[in-house]
Amino acid sequence: MSARITLALDGMGGDHGPSVVVPAALAFLSRRDDVSLILVGDESALESALEGADTDLRKRIRIHHASQVVNMDELPSQALRGKKDSSMRVAINLVKQGEAQACVSAGNTGALMATSRFVLKTLPGIDRPAIICPIPARGGHTHMLDLGASADCTAEHLLQFAVMGSAVATAVHDIERPKVGLLNIGEEEIKGTETVRDASAMLSDSSLNYIGYVEGNDIFGGGVDVVVCEGFVGNVSLKTMEGVAKMIGAYIKEEFNRNAFTRLLALVAMPVLRALRRRTDPRRYNGASLVGLQGIVIKSHGGADMVAFENAIHIAALEVKEDVPARISRLLEDEDKERQGV
Amino acid sequence: MSARITLALDGMGGDHGPSVVVPAALAFLSRRDDVSLILVGDESALESALEGADTDLRKRIRIHHASQVVNMDELPSQALRGKKDSSMRVAINLVKQGEAQACVSAGNTGALMATSRFVLKTLPGIDRPAIICPIPARGGHTHMLDLGASADCTAEHLLQFAVMGSAVATAVHDIERPKVGLLNIGEEEIKGTETVRDASAMLSDSSLNYIGYVEGNDIFGGGVDVVVCEGFVGNVSLKTMEGVAKMIGAYIKEEFNRNAFTRLLALVAMPVLRALRRRTDPRRYNGASLVGLQGIVIKSHGGADMVAFENAIHIAALEVKEDVPARISRLLEDEDKERQGV
């Protein structure tokens, strides 16, 4: 069976580079026979990471050399101007040129966003790309955006985010009319900023399934499929989640480590503790999408391990299969018709 | 021993009114013989909730009748204009008149903030009051503000929040030079909004112990004592914490309820699970301070039970003892001197 999906992986991005990307790529290929991968980066580093790989899997991997690497703390503007042969830039170029249908990078978020926007451009009708990610919630997931691509958004931007979020929720989690909520600091009409109130009015008039304001705790309640907010707020909320989950994890560890009895308990309770860890494992949620671009770009966490990076590749393949950019364009057209009263 | 501290409690506020406020008041008095309380609200409702109370404790409670109640969903402007004899308003008046040194209310946050600001006024040098609360963190607490009093802040407002937060951290947790962090979406200089960047420059020039930008996950890391942000972001972050903690709590319950074996485990592990619940119990953190006012006002969660409301009374007494408003004024003066290069 020939591969129908080709993905470009930034082989040098993230804290670990090829030592994580290559094993994740091989693991992913062993599960999916319809995908082939292009590893972008330093040829010799990638070749040596591939040494000993299964020959059948190896056949579906092509190395594309790139001489530069974007550092994790590099300014986006510097990366854009000075790193035209970076593994990140070349991987995005491959999407632009149609050689790959999506790319995945664990590199510096700001540089990835700036470069993707510069190379791929936004979809017609979209002013700004956004970062979206599924968040675990009661009974499933909530898709939240923007998680940090841009601060200081207008009401129109928030409406565009709602359209993009709806398209992703439908594509990735097969939700027909995703319930869209606008993140605010109170449920009453009077609260929030003027921008949020204006966006709420626009969403009420839209063809989307808008359910009104939601608050920070509602993200996890299962009553909303898409949570829309500007990037500063979304990023703080996302990082807050990480921080709380980590702290509670540390509490659990401490309490089970308190004395000989509790340590024995931890052994006996291992299946339960493992199940808990699995459910709160951030690696299962690794892979945020940069949406609103003329192409699919997935951002993996910089510190992602093999399991986490493989999940990001999985999301890329899924978005290719569902053609998320085309879905966004269609929803935008519906929205335009709605506004023109057609 | 005569009472040295007098606190006014809004007896009708919150979801439960006197049925929570009165038992919490009695429990608090049984632990503290230096405090007396004024219960404000409907006289007969409060009298009947006090029936059967210990006579010694009862001596330290005075009822102050108020004929109206601010509803939980009432608009702040309506409460301000139309409810001049509400239990909330009268309790704040008692602080203004010097009959009480602080007040505690579980009533509607918007109305409490608007009324407090109108009656008590802000401190000289403070443009806007803020809501501050201790957040559990590794090794202690982080004081975070603003948690929802005002959105759309200027850099100058954020600086004032930092001053207020430092004063509270010193007063409440005895931290001499609290480490102040400014909430942002990246640690690099280039990220964040213009307001945040301007505030960072002002904080760097201030006499405060400013450590730079922090992100949402750093709130819990123990490396920062005061986290400063505008109210929209702070409120979303706070509600996100509540949501995540609740969801993980539900996960733990589900996993221990999965089958007969795990239910048996839950019984055996009860001491550990109890300790965990105690450490993540939101009631222990109930009681947010409205700071920046010429007086002490503590907001309890609307749904607070007796344990939670008692904690809010405890915070009020502590802020009276430490005279938080005077501490803020002193820090502001230091700041003025610093700016004038004295």
C-alpha cells in the first residue's frame, strides 16, 4: 500500500532534537502504513539517529538536509531573517511546495508562528493565525484558542477564532455543531471588556452554535466544545492548568511517600495511580495546531519525549485526513453568507 | 479580656445567608477571645439563627438591623443606588464610621466592590482597588492580584497592584521583601502586550523586589511571592485552577470507584486520600481581600460553607491586626520617594 499522507518533521527542533524526533517517527510509522515522513535537518545527525532502524520503516523516511537550527530562545524576527535554511523553515517550505501535507516542529513557538505565517500566509478571511489545543474535560475534550499566538485581539479576531475552533472540533472530534463559548470573567452581560462584549454580539448573530459566556472553570465542565479567548488569556490559562496538575501530582507523590505504611499503600494502589497518571498525562495532549494558515503546522512541546512527539505527528496526520484548512474556509464562507443574509 | 478587634459580618450575603454566617461567627469567637462581631442583616432571621448559642460567645455578638439584601445576580449599579439599607452596604458603613475595623461579605462580588469603593474610597495614590488572594504553591503561598476587580489596566495600575500585593504578602505571610513577578506569556523580553512591557520597566525602576516575568505555571512553583496581572487574566487563571482541581478530584474518585478491589483500596488508603483532600481543599483558601481601599473588606465565596466562611473571618482579623491599608500607604510613600530620587 503506497503512502497517501506525507508529513515533514523538523528533526532538530525542541530540547532533544533527533534523539526524540527520530524514534517518535519510527514508532508512528510502525502503527500507520499510509504515511511517509520527511525528516528535515542535519543529514549526518539524522542518519546516525536512524541507524539500526527497521528497513521497511526506513523506506518510508526521506532525509531532507537543512544546515541551520533555530534556537529555543531565538527572536522570531531573527529566525525569520537569519535562518533561511533552518530545519524549521525548510519543513514549512515543504508544505508550501506541496511536498508534504503538514509539518510538525517542537521548536520555538514564536519563530514557528512567524515563519509559518510568512511562508504559508493566512487563509482568505483570516487576519491572524491562532494556536488551538484539545484540553481534557469531563466526558471528552474542549478545544481552546488562542493559546498564545497573539495578544490584543479585536472582536472580529475572536469571531474568526470561533470559526476556526468549530472547524477543528468537527474535524478532530467529529462534533457536528460544536458548542462555542466565549471566555469571560462573569456570566452576566455587564462583565468583561468591551471587546468581549462586542465579540459576543457578533457570535450571537453568527451561524455558529454560540452558547454565550463561559468562565475559566467551565473549560473542564464538558458543557462547551470550543472556548474562544485572546492569546494572552489563553496562554495564562493553559500554563495555569499545567501548573496545577503538576502541583497536585507532587502532592499525591508526597502523601504516598510519607511513611512505610503509605509507601506500601502506593505499591498496592499502583494500578489506580497508573490509571490516574495516564488520564492526566500531558503527553497525551501534546500537539497544538497553528490554525488559520494555508497549510497544516503542528507545534509540539519543546520538552516533548518520544510518546508526546508521536502524539503530535498523529494530530498532523489527522488534520491532513480531515483537511482542516478547507473546513475552515468552508465555515468562513457560510459565515459570510449569513452576514449578507443570503 | 475585652475585645480589641471588632468585625462587621454581612449576615445575609452569599448563597446561604445566616445559616452559614452565624455558625461560622460562633465557631470563630470560640477560638478567639480578642474579637467581637457585629452581625448585619434582618434582625429576626439573625436572632433565630443565634438561638441556643453559648451565652458567653453571644455576649460578643451585636446584631445591627438592615432591611435589604443585595441579590447574587444584582447589577452593582442597582445595588449601589437602590439598596442603601442592604446588609452589605450597612456592614461597609460600619467600617467607614469606625465601629468595625473590617467587614466580611459572601455577597455578589461586583456589588461589594462597587459599594466598598463608593463608601470607603481608595487610598491616596491608588487609582483602582484590586482583589487579592493567597494561592497554594510549592512550599507556601503566592499572592495573586488582580483577580477580577478591573479589566483593561494600565502599566501604572499594575505597578500599584505590585505595591499592594507586596504589602499584603508581608502582612499576611511575614515575607520581608516579597519577590514580585509580572504575569506574561513568555519569559523573553519581546513577548506580551505593550502594557505589560511598560509595567515591567516601571517595576524594574521601583523599590520593590521585582524578579521579572513569570508564566501561568510559575504561580505554583514557589519562586515568586506576588504575581501581578490585570483582572481579566487573573480571574480566568483563578477559575482555571478551580476547574482543574475539581476535575482531578473527580478523576481520583472515579478511579477508586472502578471496581470492588479499587473501592477496598480507597478504604485502606483513606488517611492518604483525606490528607490530599485537606491540602487541595478550596475552603482553606476562602477569603479574598479587596485591597487599595481606606478600610478592610474581605470577600468570601458565595457558596462558602461554615468552615470556609470562618476562614474569611480569620483573614479579616489578621488584616486588622497587621493594618494592611497603612502598610500599603507606607509602601506607596517609599515608592514616591524612590521615584523622586530622595
